[in-house]
Amino acid sequence: MTELSIGYVLGLLVIGLLAGFLSSLVGIGGGIVIVPALVLLFGLDQKMAQGTSLAMLSLPVALIGAYNYHKSGNVDWRISLLLAVTFVVGGYFGSKVVVGLDVSIIKKVFAVFMIIIAIKYLFFDK
């Protein structure tokens, strides 16, 4: 367990605020902001960062952002509920796989995923 100095806590608060803002703004947060920040800035290993990010994304946190989108008519609850069920199942099996993998493999998979998304957005998005 890492010692939580005031600077460390303040850094985490800034990362949390940034991730929450970006999550609501463009639909990213945990994987794109929290995980790299925890690894690169706070020294957590990839597995710990991913597990911490998932734990942080509990229902009450996400519900606040979703509620604001709902108020403005920008939530399809049917799609959301279908995705939620499959997300839980996928999260269970994904976590079972990742805990058995070497951290270097997880980092490479994570990096390749981010590169693919970046290339798609930069060159193939209309």
C-alpha cells in the first residue's frame, strides 16, 4: 500500500476531476486518463491501475454523469441496459484473464488498443 501524502492525494484528486470531466465531455476517462496516470505519475503497476480504475467506476459515480445526459434527452436506456449486462459479464471474464497475465503483456495490449483507436479517429473517422 502506498503512503498517501498530501501531494499524492492532491494529484489523485486532479486526475479524478480530469477523468470525470473528460468522461462526461467525450466519453473517456478510466482507461484513457486514470490508468495511464496511475501508472506513469503514481507508480502503480498496470494490473493495480486497471483494478483501481474499475473499482472507481462504480454505479454511483457513473450515474451522476448519465443523469445529466438523461435530463437533456441523450440516453437510450434500452441500449444502456443491454450494454450494462454484457459489460458486467465481459468485465468478469476479462478480469479473470488479465490477473493471470504478465504485466508487460497487459501494457502492450493496452498500448496497441490505444494506438488503434487513435489511428481510427485521426484517419478513418468521418
